[in-house]
Amino acid sequence: MKILKNIFKYFLISIVWTTILFTIYWIKLPTAKSNITLPTSTTAFIQITPKEIIKGLLFDIYFKNNDVEITNALHSYIFSKKTPNSRIFLEYDLSKPLYLVQCIVEGNPTWLLKGTPKDIPFRSASSLFICSKKTNELYSLLGKPFPIKNRRKIQQTLFQNNIQFRISNSPLAAYSITNSKINSSYFPESFNNIVKLATNDSRDKQRKVLVSRPNSFHLTSELNGKRLLPSYIKEYSSIIDKLKGFSLNYYGAESNAKTDFLSPVPHFELLLNFKEALVVDSLIKIIALHIPKEASITPGTIQLYYKNYYIHQVDSCTIYLSSDIYRKNKIGYSKRSLLFKGQPKYLTQIKNLGIWETVLSFIPTYKSTDFFFNSIEKIVNNANPSKPAINIVFKKNAIPSIEILRLFLALNNPVEN
């Protein structure tokens, strides 16, 4: 009986993938340009062309990948009853582009999935979806239903208060919106072990940023509210609401042997760009609300776990916070709204853990994230200012699509979650 069940299971899996492989060859390619209509409150959206992504991913999985665990984990994810988001996609016409849209719904930044329904007219009565019969636009919340009470108001937000954008039909692209205009866009493409992220940035003003350093991970970014930040960071809204952007050099962390091994001490440089003038003393008062009571605060210094962190006023709207003393040669200028380079492995590096390193390796989220960051050799930027791009260089034998899929499946494991 067990043998028959296994035969049926793998027969079913084969049918599913055969259907997908057949489908991707009769789906028509989209035109080079298209218009997209989105709510006026949209602050960002990600364009996804399922055919191109599925075709490339399937080729990598079955012809390049040598790790059977990836295939098994993917099948487990698809057939699991604990992953409702994967079934949401089945209501969409995958021959047409999908869009992950962030807009304001009932006063809150919310991610929605937009596309065309598979069946027209759309007949599902599920509260996960809202569809316009006039335009055949289908929206869904990822992982939870739309509120029933304010459904009509939400429909008005999605289908009546709109703005139109003209965009390229790339297999995958991300757009940032400010004042109802696209101010930056990102187009990833992969070849061999490199993922190239072509950028198009409309910024025309320079701002202060940190000069990137060897043996670190550098990230410079503008902030447009709390739109892309994880929930645990949004708890610091009293600081984030005042920020215009930041620049970070991160050098890793080391265990805090004097007090608590599980409270590592990070080594970093952080430059904070504020929307309005802010003095150091005001920032320290805000930070004091979010750090342990054991921390010692003196003018220009915060001591935490026997480690000094220095705060320096660079100008009226810029403050330097670091585990190292401020020097003028640490500051440069840039027009880019997003820039990252260096080695991501430092983001999960914790030195001198001893036996706790083994314990940490049993935490699935840390283990999978650390494995992914270590699969990347380096991130470099294209020196040509007319064609700005970020090149993510994976290690020689790594397949970028497989490593990204491995991370996604590990973070969304239906068994562990």
C-alpha cells in the first residue's frame, strides 16, 4: 500500500510539472511596453511575468541543479495545505503579468497581488479577493481576507482613485513611486553565477553617504515611510518617521562573553539622514527608549554590553552613529537612492560563539539565511555612470536562481512554520 501511495504521489507531481512545462510554451509573450493602472496611494510595485520566471526556474531545477532536497522541498511547498498564498496564484491568469502592489488600504501600507482572473467573469466568493467586473482587475491580500465591513470603501480605493504608468514588460522589475511618479526602477537579470540589477534613478541631488569599506557589507537607501520594512523594525517608528534615508557599513558581530552569549555586539557605521534638523541629544533620548536599561549614556556615547557606540553631529540633518569614532574621511556623496556592495556574509557573522555556534545552527531561519549570504562571493557596482547597475556575484558553483529558491523554501517551510 505504501509503495502504491508513493507511485501515485510522484505520478501526480509529474503531471503537475508536465502541465506547467506545456503551458509555458503556448503562453504569448507580452508586448515591449504596457500601461498599468494602480491606486493613487501606491508607493511601490513589483512586476512579475510568470511564464519567463517559471521557464527559467524549471530549466535550472531539472537541468542544472544537483541537490535533490531542493526538488523535494519545492514539491512539499506546492502540495502543503499550510501555504495558502501558493493557492491564491491559481485564481490568476498566469499568461499575463502579475503585480505586487504596495498602497494605502484603510490607512495602512499594505501589499496586494494584482492581476487578471483566470476565469472571466470571476466567480469566487472568497473574501481573499476583490474583483472589478468592469476592468477585470483582480486584487488579493496575501495570507488574509479583506475586511468585510469596509469592502465597498476598499473597492473605491483600488478601482476608482487610480493613476496610470507606462512600463517595460520585463520578466521581473521593481518600481518606487513618489508623488504619483516613478522615481526609480530596478531590472534584475541573471547570467552564469551573476545577477545583474540594472537601476534607473531619477535623483538629481547629492546627499551624504558613508564611504564603503573592505571586509564589510555596505547599504545606502532612501526611505519613503515604513513601506518596505519588516514589522519588528517598524516598532522604532519614532525614529523611522523622521528619517529621509541612511547609509550603513556592517562588519559583523561578536559574542558578548561578559554578559550574554545570545546578545551579540554588532560592529557598524551608520549615517542617518533626517527630513528636518535634529540634534544628537534628541536622537539619544529616542534611542534610550529602545535599548536595555543596563546601557550607560554619556554625551556623545552610548555604552552597551561593555561596548562604546559614538554619536556625532555631521550637519543639522545628518548624524553619525558607530562602534568607531567619527572621521571626516568616512563621508562621501551620492545621487543613488539605493546602493549596496561588499560581502553579505557579514550580516549573519557572529565571532567567538564557541558552543553556541552549534546551537545557533539549529535555528532554521538563521541557518538558511546564513547559508544564502555565504553563497554570495561579493556585490560590486558598475563604474559606468550612464548605465548604473549592481552585480551580485555568487560563488563559482552556485546557481543564483536555486540559491534564491532554497532561501525562499527554507523561510516558508510549511513543516517548520
